[in-house]
Amino acid sequence: MSDDALTLTAYDLWKCYGDRPVVQGINFTLHPGEIVGLLGPNGAGKTTTVGMLYGTVIPTRGFVQFGPWQLPSKGKQARAQMGIVTQEDNLDPDFTVFKNLSYFAHHYRLTGAKARDRAAELLSLVNLQDRAQAQIDELSGGMKRRLVLARALINYPKLVFLDEPTTGLDPDARQEFWRLVSQLKQQGCGVLLTTHYMDEAQRLCDRLLLMQQGQVIDEGTPADLIQRVIGQEVVEIEGVPPEKLQNLSQTFGVWGRLFGNGYLLALPGDQPETLWNQIEALHPPRLTRRQANLEDVFLRLTGSLLE
């Protein structure tokens, strides 16, 4: 089977607990060599959606197609071509770093020299070859996350799920993890990433699905979402009566809202300097003009930032 055939498609996925829907009507396609991001606050339904895509959560309605396999009925066959990094590390503390990989390989009928060779190859990929004989509790948080990613790749997957993979990591460890994810994409692996780090989503993802209360409320490339929802630039203003800025927002037909101790105002694409000059004329004690970003998008669409 060609790698091109291993496209993942979600068809009208719903998950209800009792009469309470936690995921409602999710539809999208993920192609090989593409990174798709699921963004949303805690409780938006991201992890439940990943479970349905991976075949470990049974949808109330709808189904998933991955290549020739329909999930959840053919979940075992599909998962043989998938890898997953969950929010918990769930590494075996009784095994060394190396044995966490070589023993896990047995689940995929990789044994003996093949299992050892694959473990060594993956430790090199994630730059843990020097820690092969270390115990799990000797690893830093970033090392553990890299080991969990290595384990998810043991079966040469064509699709990898990354569920909040860099939560709790320091900036250097996050950058290292991003580099590894970019390598997967370059090798033709499809990646589904859930995250609430907007810089991570903007850096890594080809397309984004923004989720709130179990539903996709918007989707597109990061650049498309920013341009369509916000525009090119926003201004952060402090020390000016909000009603004056609300009036400017209405006059110029742009988005604005109270935010923290100040006010956020989008600059219009056709006459940004005209509005900027009027803001400056108010002599705010603090004034910042910057490029619009995904946090602004989420703030406008949901009314709050991701926590």
C-alpha cells in the first residue's frame, strides 16, 4: 500500500456521555506529510476526539477512515500503522531507557536484534543515545517526552497523534521537540497535534481546527485564520477610557475589546495609519503596535485566551 493511501478522514464524529455531547459533528481530513492542529481550551473535546481518531474511544455517531480501515471496527489493524504520545508519560519505571523501547517493540512483533536495532536507531533520533542505560527517574521532563515520542515511532507509523506533547517543558526542550516533529513531517508522516500553546500551533501546523465546547468553530492555515479573523496588526492600549476606543472601533469597523488592564484594537487593512494616528493623538501612557497572532484569533472567536 502506498503512503498516499493512508489518509485519515473523520466523518461526523460525535461523542455523548448520557445526554451530554462532549464532541459534536467533527469532520476533517489529514493527509500524509501534513501537520493538523486541534486547538481549544481544556474541556473543548480535543482528547476525546483524539481517542476516537485512534480507535480507543467509541463514537456515539460517525466513524473514522484511515486508509482501507474503518475505525473503531478495524482499530487494531489501523493502530499498527499509528503512534501516539499521550499527555501522561506512562513509561515503565522498572526498565532502563533502552528497554522501554526494546520491550515495547514486542507489541509489534519486533523481537531480538530487530527490536534492539530499532531502539538504538530511535534513541539516536531523539538524542538520548547517551542515556540508554539510565533509569526513567533519572531523566528530565524533556528527556521523558522525547522517549515517549521515540516509543510512539517504534512501529514505523504513518500517522502520529501528539496530545499536548510539550506541556510543562522548558523553552529549550519544546524547541527540541518541535524539531523532531518537523522531521516526522518531512519524512511523510501525518501528524495530529493538540496543544494550547499558540506559538507551537503557529510554528508547526499546516492547518488548524479551533474547538470550543466540542465543536469546530473555525479552521484554516494559521496565516489564513489570522488574516481573516483579525487582520495584519493589532494595537495594545492602556490608560485611555474604553469608551473612546470603542467609538474608534465602531467608526473604523474593526474588532476591539477590553483586555487585561487595557484595550486591544485591530488596525484596518485599508487605512491602518489613519486609525493609528487617532490612537496616538489620545496620548496613551502605554501603546504597543504588533503583528496579529493566533492568540488574538482565539480571543476574538471564544472571548478568552487559552489557559
